[in-house]
Amino acid sequence: MKTLIILSAIPASGKSTWAKEYQNNHENVYIISSDAIRLELTNGVYSDQSHQKEVWKIFEERMHSYANKADNVTVILDALNDTNELRYRYLSTTPEYDRKVLVLFPASNLEKAKEYNGQRPADARVPDDILVMLVNKFESPSKEVLDLVDELIEVVW
């Protein structure tokens, strides 16, 4: 079975930690991280946002190509995926996957996110004003999105 897992959360909510833990406990798991792609393109400069179009092009290319890595494969999309537009696009344009899972992290706990953000390396921290903006921008999954997933996992802090 080919499974696509879409992580959806604000920054510093534990998405990458969750993805790595899942990968460590399952076989044939590939993580596509927008942050990791950005680091690849900027020689390790996390805050360099000058390659955003290329980051997302590579992100989507890998989303499709990793489905062909094995007959039994799981691909995790490690990015904010904070809007229904993004979630819907990824869910509706990936017929190569048999199963689709949305993993939703709580977006309302700004203080916990600030705490986790403070534990990140200095160059990977998100400024507090941006974090607040992203909390306010975060959308709950719509019915249209939920209709496209086989499973919804809600992570509790």
C-alpha cells in the first residue's frame, strides 16, 4: 500500500519530530521537508527564503516520485500545510497513493509553540510576530479536505 501523510501545523509544533519518530518505527518511510529542501538550496541557510518557488517545485516533484520507491511506501509531507487550499491540492492531485492521512497538530497553543521555537537553533527560529500571524492564519480542515482523507490523526500536546 502507498500512503501519503500530510502534516498540518504551525511552526515549532513538533511536525519534524513526529515524522522522524514515525520513520524510525516503520519501514519504507520517506519524509519530504520544505525546510530540508530549503537548506539544500541555500547551502544550509535556514532563513534564506529566496528560493521559495524552487523549494515548492521540488517538494511537489518528490511527493509524486517517492510513491514509486516501493510497492509498500509511506511518504510524509513535513510542511505547514496550514490552509485548506494546500491540503486539498496535495490530496486531490496524488492518485498514486492508496491511502491518505491528515495529521493535525494543535494551532491554538501559542505559548507552547513559542517554547518549542525557543529550543530550535537560533537560525531556525521563527520570529514571534510571524508565529502569531501563522497561528491566526491556520485553518481547521474543511469538509472537502476531510472527505479526501482516509484517516485524521489529531496530535495532542
